[in-house]
Amino acid sequence: MRILSIQSSVAYGHVGNSAATFPLQRLGHEVWPVLTVHFSNHTGYGAWRGPVLDPADVREVIAGIADRGVLGTADAVLSGYQGDPAVGQVIVDAVAQVKSLSPDALYCCDPVMGDVGRGMFVRPGIPEFLRDVVVPQADVITPNHFELDFLAGVERSPEGAGGSRTRAEVLAAVDAVRARGPRDVLVTSVLHDEVPDGHLEVLAVSDAGAWAVTTPLLPISPNGCGDVTAALYLAHLHDTGSPERALARTTSSVFAVLEATIGAGTREIRLVEAQDAIAAPPTTFEPRRVR
């Protein structure tokens, strides 16, 4: 698979393209990383250096790839955090260009906006732009539970009050979002009334049905895991054609990365150390059909 990945980049650590590119390559896929920023480190440290690329420059890089006559050979476009609607428009335009040349190409969007306890952490206007413009163009989306509720119009406070509280309500929220465009939805960090204490659920929904995996809630929440998750789910969904198998492989690999990170006692996820579990996902979790 050839993937045009339009995301941020950091020199130190693993977020954005610096989190997605290596796992995809380890799975044998070719990645064309297009950078939207190039920072020294992710912004979670509170201080960083480096440039935010002008949207016109991002567009120029994509145009240069098109000049090589290869843009139509892309099997997928992948995007994550979008810091500016202008960059988001560049991504939407790139998706349209790729699909005009290769109608079967997939667009996988990780609609990064916020999370429970933090609320929205992107610039004003970004959530609405993702909901109204970007997500309807996507084939695959990978929101967390908080982001899903926003996309579906389900009221939820930043602290987590309200929102979809049962699995049936979560599935209804997914259905509302799928009705607007995306065929495949992977929802991460799902917490509803049926999830046991100390655990969370990951849910995959497609035309073929819905499957869930329940994993232990590990005492760690590092940056970059969502970027890895989106990349792996796109790759495994493309390779297997099965949301069920893609869910199993993705959750098992990400869990191994988190365990390696806990074992190393580091802030940055240990992608290199856990690469064997990425290339050959263990059978840690088996999905169960929930619809």
C-alpha cells in the first residue's frame, strides 16, 4: 500500500508522522510523509521550537508529488491533527485529487479535537470544520469517545458528564456519523455503563457489523498513541478487508507499545522497542461481535 500521510512531525519523540510512518513501514507499506509542522518535540512538553508550515507550502509539496506522476498510485490518504482550517482545506483538496485519479483510494481521518477531562484542545473553529467539511469526505475515521459524541451532536461536558452512556447509545452515535459519509469507524477510549471498572473499550463499526475489544486501562496516557492507532487500523483494514481482524491486530499492537513504554519508564512511546509486536501483532485481544 502507498500512503500519502499529511501530518505534523517532531525531531524528538513520536507524534503525527513521526508516530505513523515507522509502524506503516514496518508493516511493509510505502509512506509519503507530508509535514504540516516540524517541531523539536510535541507540544505536551509546554515548550518547543520549529516552524509551522504555511498551508501554501504544504500544498506545494503535494503538487510536487503530483508532478512526479505518482499521486494516482496512492492507495490511501492519512491525516491527523489539523491546527488550522487552511491546512485542513489543503488535505481535503489532496483527498479529492487522489480520488479523482484513483477512485478506490481510502481517506483515513483521525479527527483530533479533544478528550474527556481536557475538553477541546484545538483552535476555535477546528472542531466544526472537521465535523462539517473533513469527516464527510473520509472513508475511515478514528475518533475517541469524546470526539465521537461531538461529531454525532451528543451533548457532553468537558469533564465527561452527559454523552453516550450505554453501548447502544455509542452505536447510535456511530450510526449518526456514518450516515454522513465514513464507512468504517474505530472509536477508542470508550467508557460506557457496560465497561468494567479499570478497563476501556475499543469499537469498530462498518456495514458488516460492530465489534468490541475490552482492554485493561493502563496507568499511562502518552502522546502519539492515537496517531499510531489510526495508522495501524488503516493498514490492517486495507490488508484484511475485515474490521474485526483490523481491530484485533491494532489493539494488540498498541497495547504492546504501551506496555513497552511503561516498562521503560519513559514519556515517549517505545515504537522501536515494540516493533516486533507491530510487524507481527500478538493475539492479545479477540474482538466480540456486538451487533
